[in-house]
Amino acid sequence: MTLFDLVVRSMRKNLKHYYLYFFALILSVVLYFVFASLQHDTTVMERTATSFNMSLAFKAAGILLLFISGVFVLYANSIFLKRRSREVGLYQLIGLSKFTVARMLITENFLLGTGALAIGIGIGLLVSRVFLLLLMKLVGIDGVLTLSFSVAAILQTVIVFVALLALTSLQMAFAVKRSTLLELFKADQSGERIKKPKVITSAVLGILGILLIGFGYWLSGNMLNNMLFYNMIAVLVSVILGTYLLFRVTIGWVLYQIRVSKNGHLGLSNSLSLAPLMHRMKANANSLTIITVLSAMTLTMLAAAYSVYYSTEKESRLLQPFDYMIQDNEEAINQFTTSLDEAGIGYKAASIEELQLKANFEEAPNPLLMGTGVNIRVVSEDQLGNAGHLIDVKDRNSGVFLESSLYWMLKSVDVPFKLIMDPRDLNKTIPIERFAEGNAFNSVEFFSTLVVKEKQFQSMKSEYLAHEDNELHHSTAINLKDEVQFEEATRLYDEIDARWKKWDYYTQYQNALQSSGMLIFIAGFLGLVFLISTGSILYFKQMTEAEQEKASYTTLRQLGFSVQEIMKGVVKKQLFVFGLPLAIGLLHSIFALKSASFIFMSDVTVPTVITMSVYIGIYLVFAFLTVGYYRKTIQAAL
């Protein structure tokens, strides 16, 4: 029998262990190839060209995708090497050298990897158009695009995954070289000796883990001060360390106390759930901590990306309250309105006066990120209302402050907050009754806006225009009556001299939609790969444990226990292995999103719930697959 014949027989024997790993490897190839195809397609890059660098985004995402896939493949390979340690030992026992065994495993690895690469690229070629259509839908581009065949994408995918196969081959060779026969035959019996935890040490470390997580949660909601960078590091360190202590000490101590309380009589269910967990608590603590933290990071990334995409239209309107806006030029106004009339586009135009001043906050609302001085435009509540932008000012002597770039730091400031107008010899101080979200004018220059009552505005205009440093500008806000005509109207708006016009809503919305659509597309890809990787790793670990416990299941079946009775303990164990890191990861991500909520001007509850629901649904698929594998193992154990 040749070495190749031995490899083929070995692969057939281990086929049942490879199917999910093989599937996950194929899916990784498919996703990476699709990424590479989109990255190298010039038509896609041209159609999605905005201020957001799409090509750079694809490259960065491709690197991260490669890192996730690489970690997954190496980790999964280490699990399979451990599962096959007895087989490797038998090969050496019958006279095969370590070099020959390593060659056999490496050959098998390359055959498996080459097959996954070929199948993955083939599937990628077939489904690339589906992902292209999804991308175009997300970025709001209509029309038919044809994804060209990319030799560069194929070569890039082949090079990347051949490099991964080389790494796993080195991992195999190193594992075979350093292992002794005794270690190989006892690898599947490895476990941890249950020790009685030291009461004081366990209590201190267990409580410390919970306190560290609690401190991280608290600090995440109080980070916006002059220690922002250090606060972010402190949150990460405290939550990660607290999570590790929670799994390693706190939960271990709780499980030990449950065991003690049973006085040695655990019963069947606890023997199959609690005891195996305690015997592998150290290893489980390491892997579950990593999975929990990375799950939290992935959930936060996905929820944040979807929240940005979900709120694009609303936030674009908050930033650009009017469809179009032209300032201080009657000729430009007449040019645009005449063009609209000739094109048969209905609209409403209204004039707004703005008094540009310098002012100072009585004290800096946020000393870290802004001072007391501010350039401000004062406008009338009535004039904005006539133009279609309703901002309610409740008190005739106060005002409402708007500045979208500052809102995230101002929304937590206690009001009223005093704003002192320059020059100070006029003794004009206006209490700010609230900081409102969005802008009062379409963006183009760095001016904040103070909205006051009409009578207050007219009084200030007559007083402050006497000073040469202050200016009065006239802007015309134009809103279309039919949104279907946005594209044609924007084309006419682009013909106006840029000196007189502000940003328009439609253009900014399209740019934001492309950026946020690309963001959710990339985040979804990375999240899917990570979810499949972590779910597969958990599944592989439980497959290994099921094989190690198979003898125990055989004994239980011979004693008369039914499959259902044994499965009750198995299900309890899987609730811990899959459910606990998921629950804690969800909790971590909720607080992370809460701390990052300042970047959103709209409510992100709905997109967050949708994202987490989808994540949970896919994650639970692996839990059900694991339970199914245990059931088959137990049924075959008799």
C-alpha cells in the first residue's frame, strides 16, 4: 500500500468528522473570493465611488477576513489533531516514522484544502452576482451591473489559502514531531483534577470578576471627559479580565458549591453536565472568554453598522433640513427656480435671514472637546417654520441651540445654559432652553445656530448690525413637492455656481447611503465569517468531548438508562457552553452600544434588536447541530 492509498483510506475513515470543517472552509473561500472579486472589479468601484474609499475598505476588510479565517482554520486543525492522536500513535507503533506520518497528514491536509479551494472558487463564481446585487441594493444603485471574470481575484484567493494550508501543515509537522507515543495514546483522556477551591481566594477573585465587569459597564457610560483614551482602555481591560475571572473562578466556584451541596449524589443529569464542565474548567474558561469577548465585539460592530444604515435617511435629513439652499445671490436663486419651472418641477421657496455673530458659553459645556467661544448664526423661529423646518422655542427670551457636530457632547448638558453675545458691551445673554439635534441650515460652513422668537430676532438684528463685525445674510430654502423629481432637480442644482449654494439633501443622502451600505455589507460579511468560525469551534470541541465520553454513554445505556434520560444532562451542558457566552456577549454589546450611542442622532433600538435576533438565530443552529451529534453518539453507544 502506497502512502497516497493510506491517505485516501484515512480520509474516508474520518469523513464524518470533516464535513462541517470542510463546509466552513469552503464558505470562507467563497466569501473571500467574492470580496476579492468586488475589490478588483473596476465597474463596481466606479459606481460606488464616494468620499468613502471603497477600494481601501475592501482591502482592510479582506485582511480582517483573512485573519478570522486563519485563526479558525488553525484552531480547528489543532482540535482534529488531538482527536486523531490515537490514530497517529498507531501509525508510529506499526513502524511508520514521524516524518512519514507528518507527510501523510500534510498530504491529506492539502487534498482537503485543495478540494475546498476549488469548490469554494466555483461556488464563488456562481454566487458573486447575488452578492453584487445585494451590494447595489444596499448602496442604493439601480440598474444592471455585470461582474466581470477576475483572474486577479482567483490568484489572490489561491495564494492566500495556499499560505493558510502551509501554516496548518507546519502545525501538523510540529505536533507530530514533539509528541511521544504515551502522550498520543492518552491525549483524549486529558482533563483537569477537581480541587477544592480556596475559600478566601475564590471569594475575592470571584467577586472581583463581577466588580470589574460592573466597573467597565459604569465607566462605558461616563467616558466623555479629558481621560477619554484611557477610559476606553480601562473599559476593555476591566471587561475582558472580569469575563475571564467570571468563567475561571466565579462560575467554577458556583459549580463546586453545587457539587458539594449534593453531598456526592449528583444524579444522572448533573453528572453529565456539571462534572464534565468542572473537569475542563480551565480550558473552557480560556475558550469561552475569547468567544464571549469576540462575540460582543462582533455584535457591537454589526449592530452599529446596521444602525448607521438604518438611520441614514433620518440623519441625512437632520443634517440637511432643506432640499436645496442658496445664499446671498438673487441671480443664482432665479437661475435655479427658473430651471425648475421649465422642467415642470413643483417646489416651495422661502427666505430666511441669518445674523452671524460671535458668542461665548458662560462655561465650556465639554472642556475636553470644545472651548467657550463659538461662531453662531441667529435665526427666527417663524422664518424657519415658514420654510418648512419647525423648531419650537417655548420662552420669548430664550433660544434653542443646534449644531449637529456638537450635539453628541451637548445632549447631556444640563439646561438652561447661558450664551453671552459679543460684543459684551451690549449686555446680551440668552438662556439656552435646550440643545436640539440636527442642523437649522444645510451644512457647508462651521456655524452653530441659535433659534429665537421673531420679536427677539428683530430686536437683536437692529442692535447688532450697528457693529461692523456682525453680518446679516439672506438664504433661500427650496423644498420639492414630489420626491420622485429629486434626481432631475439635483442635476439642475449642480449647474449653479458653488459659491452661492449649500449642500443639498439628495446628494448627501446618496453619499451617506453608499458609505453606510458598504459598511453594513462589509460588517455583515465579517460577522458571518466570525459567527461560523466560533460556532464551528464550539461544535468541534463538543464533538471531541462526545467521543471522549462515548464509553460512559455505553455504560449508562447498558445499565438501562434511555437516550432521553441521558440527553437531559447533555442539553444542560450545551446550555452552559453555548448559552452563557452568548448571554454575556449580548450584555457586553448592549453596554458597548449604549456607550457609543452619542454618535447616533436617532434611536438605534430597532436595528440593534434585529441584528441581535439574527445573530442569535444563526448561533443557535450550531447548538442544535451539537445536540444532534450527541444524540447520534449516544444512540450508537449501545
